[in-house]
Amino acid sequence: MSVPQQPESTLTAEATSDAVLSPADGGEGSADPALPQADAASDDAVVDPVANGAEEDDEADEDGADLLVREGDVAGDYLERLLDILDKDGDIDLDVEGDRASVAIVGGKLTDLIGPDGATLEALQELTRLAVAQSTGVRSRLMLDIGEFRAKRRADLTALAGDTARRVSSSGQPERLSPMNPFERKVVHDVIAGVPGVHSESEGEEPNRRVVVLPDK
């Protein structure tokens, strides 16, 4: 993968492969990050029932929280290596939001890591999820933001969804929004769910899948 208009900062396919797959880059405790190990990790995650159901739930919640923290740590290390390869400056913030790890790169000149309509950001998020999955053996749903692109987009979409909901509620006519990626559609669905008298659905196939806002019957 390469970053447009930055020849000196180009991330080659070879460099990307090394950053994602190389055991030497995996950090401590990841000398053998081969994906087949994910099956073993999944088998280990099946635990026999215990007498105290509440205790089992508490342990599961704690394990889930620990996993999300570990996902953030692995993602942070991976993204630091990518920034070094691309010769980019940026600070990495780690957090947990709901049921997923949240990672943000802030500061510096990061526009070319976002790309048109966030396309490069989406690609980097998938690469980061892959790196995390190889380390943990579990499919990752972490969210990556760069230069507050998603935060700003979330604010814009929240306003758009609210305005659309009010129009649909008033007119009684459904409205179709422009095609959006899964992150954007979820923001809209969450806003619409909190507005009485309307609801939302998704229609179409990627990359042209969109949200439709409809009046309740």
C-alpha cells in the first residue's frame, strides 16, 4: 500500500507485509504469530460451566476488558512502526469505547493518511485489525481515527441524521441518504433510533449501501 503524493514516505507492499506479518516485529511474546493459532485460542476460550453463574459472568467481563486493552496495546505498537516507516510524526491515544478498542493518531501532518473521504484511513484500520488478530488470535473490531477525521465526521452525521429525522417526521415521506461506510451508517442509525416517530434501515450493496429514514406506521 502506498500513501499518495509522498514518494519519500511510500509504504511498499513489502514493508506492509513485514510490519503485519514479521515475527520479529510482533514484540515480546509474539515469536510465532501465525494465523492458524487463532483456532487454538478459540478452543481455549470455551470454558466448562461453573456452579456460580455470576462469578463466571464477572470473569468473562474481566477477560473481555483485558482483551480490549491488549488490542489497544498491540495496535499502538503496530501503528508506531507504520509511522516510522512513513516518516510521520503523530501521537497515539488508546481507549476503550463500549465493546471495542479505540485508537487515535493525533498531531502532525496526517492528511495523506486519511485519504479521500477517509479511504486510506479505512485501509489502515483493516491492516491494524489484521495485526491485532494475528497477535491475539481473536477477530478485532477496533476503531481507528486519524487527525480527528472520524470525530468530525461523527458530528456532521449526527446533525445530518437529526435534520433528516425531523423532515421525515414532519412530511411522512421516507428519505434516502448518500452511500456511507459501516461506521457512518451506524452513527446515523444510532441517532435515528433516539427520535420518536421515525426509524431507519440500510439498503443496497457495498460500496453503495445507504441509510433510508422512514416514518413509523
